[in-house]
Amino acid sequence: MSLDPAKIQSLCLLRLSAIGDVCHAVAMVQAIQRQYPQLAITWVIGKIEYQLLKHLPGVEFVVFDKGQGWKSYFNLRRALKGRRFDVLLHMQVALRATIASLMIPAKVRIGFDRARAKEGQWLVTNEQVAPLATPHVLEGFMGFAKALGVTDLQPKWNIPVPPADTEFACQLIPDGDKALIICAAASKAERNWLPERYAQVANHALGKGYRVLLCGGPAPMEYQLAEAILEHGDARIENQVGKTSLTQLLALLKQASIVLAPDTGPAHMAVTQGTPVIGLYAHSNPGRTGPYTCLDSVVSVYDEVIALQYPGEVPWGTRAKGAHLMEMIPVAPVIAQLDRLLPASEST
């Protein structure tokens, strides 16, 4: 890098979305902070994602509200007027982020390597991270820390939540309670598993003495999916969908024993809290986007689907296409993973 990492005084990070990706980015930021504790870090972040990370220590946030359309870019430029950063970490491959990066004055502008720098990102950077053939998203992000000379790249997370949110979670799931949290909904309906199958897993967990809570955001699709699960499942399933803020949900995920989720943000939130995750995958490669510390408990038909759709070699990030792929995931392997994660005395 053209700058000596030890002499960098100001750094700007551009990663607007999504929830899972900003969770990965936190591990990268905190790796940088461990090596350079005095470094001033500014993070340009999306409006929703800010609600999860706003208590992060040692980070100044500048919120980019994409809902404002073109005005959002002018607001970003106004927010950073008169400032110039030593380094910009341009960590989002999207045309929106490429345009936003033009509002961030920085001497060194680090982006992805040429193979990954799509959506025009390579046009607005002057340095690149080292290429990686088959990285998990988190490992790809850690390449930015490595470019700054960071040597301890082991992911660790400290995402503070307000004491009131921790108290809320501890009241709902007291210490000692055994609880399975199901975050059933992904951002796209095609990545959701079938409600009757979620219900079967929930009933199994209830039979093992676990409480089962449905959690998620206030989107209509999430409410509908929760209602469908309740229709097929035991009356003891508890519905918390739409009833928590992001930081309350984070605290609840910490209190959970196990989390079951498709390819969705709360799965990665649970990883940051050290809670075991059973991930359900069909459309995206779990080796790239799965719950990073729980890849051995993923239930995936991705390889099978890709082999059918794309005979021969495919690029690492290739997505499978189809509205009904999640139907290919049966209940039995999910219950098998659940039983494997239960304490031995409870799985007999």
C-alpha cells in the first residue's frame, strides 16, 4: 500500500447493507481496532443497519438513507464536507455504493480485486485487496484488514446492546431456559423454507423440552409466514415476530440455545453472539454466505441444485435459480442437526 499503515490516522469504511454483511464487517473493523486502537474510524452505513450497530465502540457512523433517492448522495457529501480520509475501504459491490464512494474524499481508496470489483467499483478505487479463489464473505472482508497490515484476522465480535434490551431478553428467555429461536423469513420469499416443515422441527424441539420462539421483523411476509407456522404447529410455539428492535433481537439470539434460519441476517447476528445456528441453504453457496462459525451444521441442497442447473465448473458466487428450491430440503436432516446440537443427555 502507498501509505504506511502505522501512519494512517483516519479511515472511512463504506458498507451500507445488509444485516448479515455488516455483521461480517464488524469482525473486520474490530480486528483493525485491536491492532490500531487509536485509529479514527468512520463508517458510512445504511439506515436499518445503523440501528443494529449504533452502539459500536470507537466508530463514528454516517447514515446513508437510500430511501431519499438522489438526495441521499448530496446528504452524504454534505455530512463529509471539509474532511479527507487517509484511507477509504470500499467494501460494497453495488452501483449505489460506487456512486456513494464519490462523495467520500480519500487519498487511498481500497476495493476488491479485479475479479470481484463489479458494478464499476474498480473505476473508483486505486488499490485492491489480494485476490481469493473461494472466500467466505467474512474472509473477503478480512482482506481489507490484511491490506492495512493487520495480522490477527481471527473473527471476534463485540456488538453492545443497551442494558434495557438485555433485560428484555433475559426476562423473555431467563438464564437456564432451553430455547430454540426460529428466524424463518429471508428477505426474498423464495429463500424461505416451508411453514409446515418449520412446524415439524418446532414440535420436535418442544418434545425435547425446549421452548420455541418465532422471531423476525415487521414485514407483512414475516407475519404471514409466522402465522402459517403456528397453524401447522403446536400451540406452545411463541410468536415474537415484529415485536423486537434489532438490538432486542440480538440480545434474544444471545439467550437462545440454538437458532434455525435460512439465508438471512439474524443467522449472522446469532453467530456474533456465539449461539449455534442451523442454516438452511438452496440458492446461495453456504461456503460463501453461511453462518461462519456454524458451517458444519448447515443443511444445504445448493451443490445438488447447482449440479443440475450448471453442468461443469461454475464461479464461486453463483446463485441457483428457482422459486421452489427450498422445498428440496427435507425435515429429517434438520432434526438430525438439532439433535446433534442438543446436549447428549437430552438427545436420547
